[in-house]
Amino acid sequence: MRRNSQRKTALMSALIFASAVLLSSVSLSAQTKESVSYDPSSAIEVLAGDGPSGIASDGANVWVTSQFGNSVVKIGPGGAVLGRFAVGRNPTGIASDGVNVWVANNADGTVTKLSLDGTVLGTYAVGKGPQAILINGKTITVANEKDNTVTSLSAAGAVLGTYAVGKRPVALASDGSNTWVANNKGNTVTKLSAAGAVLGTYPVGDGPAGLAFDGKSIWVTNFFSRTVMKLNPADGSVIAKIAVGDGPSGIALNGNDVLVVNNGDNSISVMTGDGTVFNTLKVGISPYNLAITPNGVWVTNSGSDSVSRR
């Protein structure tokens, strides 16, 4: 186990926004609208490897990237660890389409495709520093933070194209037609067509970190501004700017609610679609990304090597 100072430095270097977006993670889960209650009686904590960062749901279980363990952890709905599976070095972003799981291996410049039983089906080269990963139909989209590009792959792992975006892309979201990219060091978001053409690059706050689409608007977290912005997807204009906690990173949708992970406050802000914060959920230490599932809200806590279910 690394010392806390080493872990914090490594995580901020790899994520800054505290990633993974992803999606993320800014993962597929950030695009999925579930509806669950915030019942404190169902709260659990599960140990989830060394430096858990990204998280995704396969529809039944959650999958967590163990950034310093070079593995992913599969966790059942009740919190049982169902398996630990080796992937590449420094896995961060993760996504699932309910059939397979895709993992971004940041230090290897690759992504790994797994079956739901943890079998490695393939490992494919992408750009430098793959950080976030998004499944959109039959296309796998990867944000490469170290060469400022996005790579599109087929479901078989073939490269369909590589496209220049802003500085340090770390999070992805789809609005159903286009892909949105958070450029963490550029303080912008880029809108790409399905063919990879840049349709617009729009200014946001300081350190954009997470992205989500609610069916009408794009939401972006600004890690260093302590804000969330709601954007018009047609032209990138700012509809609203909402103050949240310290270090907003991951973002996801729970029915009509918007949930934002506050890395510095060890919490999740729960707000309505118009940006009114009405609840705060306490979680573990240094939370990063979250996934919404039918049995609760799951968040990775890299500082406590755990995931919380709320």
C-alpha cells in the first residue's frame, strides 16, 4: 500500500479532476437515467482495491478500476466482491454496455475489453494516456489525456478514427448524436460529430472534470471552480451555473435529479434539474466517480480504497 501523500499526488497527476470519469467517468453509467431513493438504511462500504477511481454498472453489478492494482473489481448488488481481474497499467475509465466491460489503461495507451465473467477478450492500442471511455451504440470512444485526442473504436477494437480536441481531455458524454469532451486544462468542452468533426469548442469553468446529458442539456463539473454548469447543447451557451462542494468531479443522473461528487468534501450534492441542491450524501474519502443502479448510488473513494453505496 502506498503512502497517502504518494497516492494523492499520483491521483491528481493522473486525474486532476479526480476522474474517471468519468464517466465518468465518466462511464456509460453517467449517461443512464435510473431512479433510486436516498435511503441511509441501505448504506454500505466495500473495499475495492488500491486506488479505486472509475466505476460502471453492467445492469446488475458494478465494476471498479483499481488504479494502483492494475485490475478491475466486480461487485454484486449487495456488496459482495465477485471477482478481481487483471487489466493494463493504471486503469482509470471504465464503461459497460451490459454485455462487455471496457477499461482505459492510462499508463499503457490501451483499452481492455472484458466479458462479464472477467475474461479478457482483447487489448487494443489507442492514444497516449487513455483516461475516459464511453460506449455509444457500437462505437467505443476514448479520451486520451496526454496527446489531446479522442479515439473511436469499433466493438471489435478496430480504430475508426482519432480526432484532435482541447488540452487534456478527461471526460466524455453523448447527447444522442454528438460526443462532448471535457478539456481539463483548456477550461473548455468540445462538441464532436459522429464523424469526428469539431462542431464547437465552448468555454466553461476552471478544470472541467465530468460530463452528463439529461436529454435536454449538457452538464459539466468544474473541479477548481466548485461549480457545475448547465449548457445548451445547440450552441454551448451557459444556461445556469450552480455552486456545489469542493472539487466537483463525477456527475450522473438519477431520474430527474443531478448528482455531483465533491472530491474535497467527501460528499455528493443532489440537485433538481433546475440546479437547486436539496440533499448532501456523505461518502468515503476522496470520492471521484459514481454510478446509478437500481439498488443505489455507488461512488468510488480512492482515499479509503472503497466504494460507498447510498
